[in-house]
Amino acid sequence: MENCLKIAQVAPLYESVPPKYYGGTERVVSYLTEALVSLGHHVTLYASGDSATSAKLRPICRSALRLDESSIDGHADHVLLAETVLQESGEFDIVHSHIDYGAYPLLRRMDTPHVTTLHGRLDIPNLQNLYREFNDQPLISISNRQRLPLSWANWQATVYHGIPEKLYSLNEKAGRYLAFLGRISPEKRVDDAIEVAKRAGIPLKIAAKVDKTDREYFEAIVKPLLHKGVEFIGEISELEKREFLGNAMALLFMIDWPEPFGLAMIESLACGTPVIARRRGSVPEIVDHGVTGFVVEDLDDAGKAIRQIGQLSRKRCRDVFEERFSATQMARNYLAVYKKLIAAGAESEPANIVAEAATL
């Protein structure tokens, strides 16, 4: 067992930890928290009151804000969250925030070593001045590509997401369909996935959430493309993902935006299912071209990849998942950052740890 640390994990309050439905950041916080506890560390999770964890839960609001009809102003709860963490920070060796930049004014006044993982896209002009002001804040990226718009910020490490090894299992025998998993939105390009499957003459199953903001896009663009051979399933649970991904020939990940990470890719690999993904954002860091899938430039490339997908080893996909993207590996990578920051002190120069180097 490793030297025990007292760790605060600070989660967003919009979803529970883990989330009841869709919620990538909160799922990752849950996986990290549970892995740290299993490694013998004392973890306090700051989250909504309906969260479930083997760590000590420090509830800030009654339930996840997105599902709470009485929640009108979620910013108020997050201000309270940041202040509570500051007041209680002396109880911990390290504070790990996942609530983006909102807590920076308080974190920079905190004596306890701290670090923030950024889970979203950073190619937003407004962020430039913000991060020049808060260039003292230690940051962790979830891919090397994510940090490029703010390459000069106080980066401590790149730590890739991980999921529990037992959550999914290897299925060495592929079914006769392609899979799309995630969220319906213009940047996820489910329309391109449909076109790729149509050209290949292979059925496509779509398991995806449709947010209110994307409902019009779904009705106007996606729904007319649903035809025989294209099945829209809707949002599915983790338990359902095992069969959905495990039985697929491949996951189509035809995104057209700078994806910071993309959990669906490693979920697919955990099932032994290779990934066909467009070269955007983190994709070249996650998909090992010709080994765990194919990194493609366009729809024609994707069609060629489908014809070659049977040449890839599904067992090797699972092996790579276990080597690179397990929750335990993620936790160990974060622990390396924690220990460096604790040793150096909160005001130290950037440690420049790269938990797992990747070519940009």
C-alpha cells in the first residue's frame, strides 16, 4: 500500500457522482475517487448530496442541479462549494478541483497544495486573458492536444482518463453492425457516421443522448437520415454499453471538433472493439492507428478502414486499454502529480510531469 494521502476531490454539482445519466466529467471523478480509495488513500468527495461513493461524501447541495427543479441559479451553489473547500482545505494534503476556473480566486489564496483538471475545450478567445491572470494556477490536461490553445499556461501534467477494468469485458467475437455512442450534436457528426455505414452497407446502431439545445438539430438533420439499417436507440446505461459496444464491429467516432478526450473511445477498447475516428483533437493520442483502430481523414478513409477492421485483434484492443486507460493507471498518474506538488509546495515552478507522453 502506498503512503496514505488525504485528498479532496471537488466535483461539479450539475450531475451526481457518478451521474445518473450522461455526464463525462462526473463519471471520471467517480472512477478516480474510487480508484484512489482502493489504493489506500483517504478521499473526501465534494459533490451533490445524491452522489454515491466509498470515500467520505461532503454534500454541498441536496441533489444534482440539472435534475433539481428547484435549482434556479447553479452558480450560487458553486460559489458555496468553492468557499467550503477553502475553509476546510487545511484538512487535506492536496485539493484536486474539477470545477474549471470558477474557483481560481480562492484557490490562489489557499495554503494547501492544489491542482485543477480541465475537462473542456480551451480554444475559446475569452480564456486567453483569464489564464494570463491566473498563470499561477497548477493545471492538468486530459490530452496533450487539449492544452495547445493555452500552451503557455501552468501545466503540470497530461493525465488520460481511465475507467474501471471490471466495468467492461472483452468480447472477441464481433457482431454485424457499427456503433455510434455519445451525444447528438453537430460537432459529433452522427450524420457522417450514418453516411459511412450507408456506403459500407453495414447496419449502424446509435446510442446517444439528445439535449434540449440539440433537439432542433436532431429533428431537422439527424431524424430524416434514420432509415432501414440505421437504428436510434437513445441514451443507454453503463450495463447496456457492455453488450452494445462489445457486439459491434467497430465504434464510429467521426467528430469534427477539438475533442479534449472522448470517453467513448476507451469504453469501446475496453470491450475489445476497435475505433474508427476522424483525426481531430485527442484522437491520435487515444487510437493507435492500425492496432486499436484507424485514424481517418474523411469519409472515404473511414470506408477503407471498415474493410480492414477484421484484420485487427480485439484482444489487443483490450490489452491496450488495460495498459493505458484503466482507472488504476489514471489514479497512479494523478498521484505522481499530487506528490510532486506536495513536495514542491503550492508556489513552486511547474513540475512539467507528463504522465504519459504522446506525440502532438
